[in-house]
Amino acid sequence: MSATDTCLFCRIVRREIPATIVWENAHALAFRDIKPESPTHLLVVPKRHVGSLNDATDAQLLGELLLAAREIAEGEGIAQSGYRTVVNTGRDAGQTVFHLHVHVLGGRHMKWPPG
Ligand code: 5GP
Ligand code: ZN
């Protein structure tokens, strides 16, 4: 059994687990977070399994994820009001799903620094 068989986000990419998918292209998929922390909260993931930013080697793919985040923010109508993109990497950052994802959060004012 490989990591991708059981990986939650790989399973969403394969449509084995339901999710509210809002955007996709050949390399990435975006869907709504199941436990939103802001009025708009989406996750952008590569379709190919990458465990975390620590495992990422494909600069083009990383760029595509960020450009996707911007496009999604535009589609959600939060590009002008503002939004936060977050990549939690590893234990101290609070990463809970080990398939690389970019959070796109918006629709409310956010504080800095994050907790
Ligand atoms: P992390 O803590 O790893 O940065 O973020 C993982 C995110 O995935 C969390 O915000 C969590 O709410 C979300 N999440 C966990 N399980 C599911 C699920 O089954 N479906 C969706 N749509 N989001 C999930
Ligand atoms: Zn995966």
C-alpha cells in the first residue's frame, strides 16, 4: 500500500471522498475546508501526492499553487478586500494533513502574528 492509497487529499483528488470542489486544472485542485476558520476558507492541493513543503521539489508546481490561490481568491470575491495564504509545514506549524496544501482564507479581518 502506498501513501497515496490512504492519503485524505489524494482520495479527494480521486473523488473517493466528497468535497466541495471549486476549481481545478491539470495539476491542482481546490475545495472548501471542512472546518472553515473564516467566511471563505479553501485548500489548494497538487493532484500529485507531495507530503509537505519539505518534500516539494517542483518549483513550477509551487508557483502554480500560488497562482491558483490568487485566481480562487478572485473567484470568491476576496481579492480586493484581502486574503491570507498559509502553508503549514510540520508539527510546530500545526500541519495535520500530510499532503501539501495552501490555505486561502478571507472574508474577515485577520490578526498578525498568527497564534
Ligand atoms: P493543516 O492543519 O494540515 O494545515 O490543514 C488541514 C486542513 O484540512 C484543516 O483546515 C482541516 O479542517 C481540513 N480538513 C481535514 N479533513 C478534511 C476533509 O475531510 N475534507 C475537507 N474538505 N477538509 C478537511
Ligand atoms: Zn496525498
